[in-house]
Amino acid sequence: MATLTSNKNYLSPVGFKFTIDNQLYPNLEYFCTAVSLPSISIAEAPMPFRGANVGFTGDRITFDDLTVKFNITEDMDNYKETFDWIHNIVNVGEQFKSDAVLSILTSHNNVSKTIRFSDVFPISLSGVEFTTGATEIEYLQADVTFKYTSFEFI
């Protein structure tokens, strides 16, 4: 039986830290501004019974993609870092997978929950639009989408 939580504080959208291999991808980690915790789902397993399909729980979990947004540095170091990661996967033929961690922080900036993503690798990097029509300075950002094996609360 579940019990009511003793912590009635709401989760803040700004209380997080994203960590990925900082030896290989330090700029992606440092300039990260947003992470979308992916949804998970299971498909139903229909079972035919007397002219109807009866739904049973499925036995496979589907994980949606992990999306990370980051501010692009003036020298584009972090954009190029991610670009090179994708480029190396295709041209070198190695897996280039890494684990990533999303740390959820409390209102006092202490780690409340830790979510580990296993075998992360990028599958897309958004484009960047340069424009002279901007009336205010909005620093450029990019999105990188990752596939992974699974994620778990640790």
C-alpha cells in the first residue's frame, strides 16, 4: 500500500543538473539549459476471446528519445563537439556510447533523485538560425536528441 509523501514541496523546473562524460563532452554538459525526461510506455497485448480482443498488459517498455537543449558558445565549441560525436559514429564506425545522469535538485540545491541513462548516443543535432532581423539579443541554442538503452532511478 502506498503512503502519502511527507515532502509536499513542488518540483522546480530549474532544479536539475545534466552530466555526461565530461572528458569527451565537457561543453555539452556545462552549457546545458534544458533536459526533457522522456516518457515511457508499454503496448497492450490483445488476446482474442469470443469474438473480441481482450487487453492484457504488455511485456516490453518503449522509451522515448532524450532531448537536451544547450546554449551555443561563441566559438561553437559545444556544437562542434556534438557534431563530431555524430560524425565519428558514422565515419569511424565505433559505437561512441556514454552513460548520462540527470540529477534532480531540491529547493535547497541538494540532489533529490538521480536518473541514469545507459548507452546514450546522439541521433540528431538541430540547425542554428542566424538572422540580422533580431531586435534583442537572444543567444543561440541547439537541441540534441539521444537514443539510449534504458533509464532508471538510482
